[in-house]
Amino acid sequence: MRNKGLSESHSIEEHLSTGLNEIWIKRDDLIHPIVSGNKWRKLKYVIQHALENNINHIITYGGAYSNHALATACVCSLFDLKCTIIVRGEEPAEPNHYTLLIRAFNARMVYVSREVYKQKDQVLESLNYDSDRTLVLAEGGAHEFASQGCGEIISVLKNAYDAIFIASGTGTTALGMAKKMTELNMRTELYVMPVLKNESETAELLIEFSNTHVLNNAHLGGYAKTNAELFEGINQMLAQHGIVLDPVYTGKAYIAMLKHIKESKWKGKKVLFIHTGGQLGLFSQPMLKAWANSLG
């Protein structure tokens, strides 16, 4: 499968700082400007499966600011597959930068009300598609092939770490990583930081992995909720390292990691933060307004 500009080799492990602990970052955001981070890792083997099994259509779900939906539209365009995005919520009068990009990738968008969106089987039945040549992906890209791809975040690491921190939505990425760490018999501790109020569900998903820990309250009150501390962390990463974090996933996970390290009074540990991409989330109108307000 040709990589179509998707370059996993660009995902370097970069040293950020040395103090009481060494902080490193894995730059999965550099894999691709749109299909960055865990978005590509979740889709990689799904697309390979489609190409090898005469599947020509991918259907998936997401909100109007879904990184997964946008990444799926982009990858399908790159590999000449049809794409349908079932979008949660009524179609807005004005498109945002996510939906404009999805349209540019020639994906079909089907807007449904939030109530109808909950009945995913019924929504599928209303679509006209060839089920024999179509693969349906769950919201966030959850799939057995996604777990395989996310495990490679671990298997390609060049360095050994005492702890690894990652943001979490559906938990698919963390699950793939935890499985691979167990397979490799690693003693590294994995810290998962849900940005949704789904800590208990995430903990249940990862319950069998003893080296995996779910941190509470990284969501700052709920999905896409922000505060001044969050944007301070984003600004710090930009100013000191030229790295863009987003306020929905990576920004929240970054400040939650630093807080955990400080509260735990760690010393002499080598810590890795996984950058899962999604920087476009910083540039929505609501986030730009909140960012501007934080700067005064």
C-alpha cells in the first residue's frame, strides 16, 4: 500500500526538557497535516483491508468538528474510496473548516438530528449503499484493525520510558497501546487521560492491563470545555518548542500530565507524551475566541 504522503518516519521522539524528570514527545502529528497522529494509525489497516478485499466505500460517524471524520474523508480520497460521513446534528447555515475540508475530499455528508444519530442502525438502513463492498466504522474509528495500528505507537519507539501519557476519546488508541505493551512485556506505565466524562468506561475498557492508569478530570468539565490554564499550556508549547497543541485533546492531556507529575512528586523519570495530532481543533471560531480572551 503506497503511503500517499503519510510518513510515519516523520514521527520522531523529541526531547522537550530536563529537570527533575526528562520530558519527551512523540511527534505523531507530523505523519500528515490532515490525517495526523492516531487518526492515521486507526485507519491504516482498515484501509489496507478495504483495498485487499474489494471494498470501495467507507461509512463512518462524527460531529461537525470530528478529527476522525475528516481524516477518514481525506484517506478515502487519497486511496480512491467512496466515503460517507453521518454527521451528528442539523446542517448549519455556514460550514466550518472541518466540513469544508470534508467536502473538498468529495465525501458525502449526511446530517441527522442528535436524537436520530443515536439510532445508528436505522440511519444506516436509510442509506443507499452496497453492503458487500462497504465497511462501516464506528464513531472515533473503533475497530479491531484500529487497535492493531495504534499498537505500533509502542512497537516503533526508539527509547525506553518510565511512563507514557496519551489523550483519550473512545479509548481505542489507549487499548491498542496497552495490548502491545503487554505483548512486549514492558514495565512502562501508561497514563490515559480521557477528554470526555467517560473515565469509568475507559477504565473498564482497560481493566485487564495492570500497568495502565486512567486519570480523572483531564476534561476540565466536559468535552471541548476550556480555561485559561489550558491556553497557557498551549502558548507555552508554542513559544518554547514551536509545537501546536489543540484545546480538545492534546492541550488538555499535556497540562494533565504536568499536573500529575508535579502532584506525584516524581524525580528521575523519563516521560513520553504522545502527540495525537488534531491541531485543526485550535482554529474553530469558538476556540479562537476563547484563546483570544485568555491572552487578554
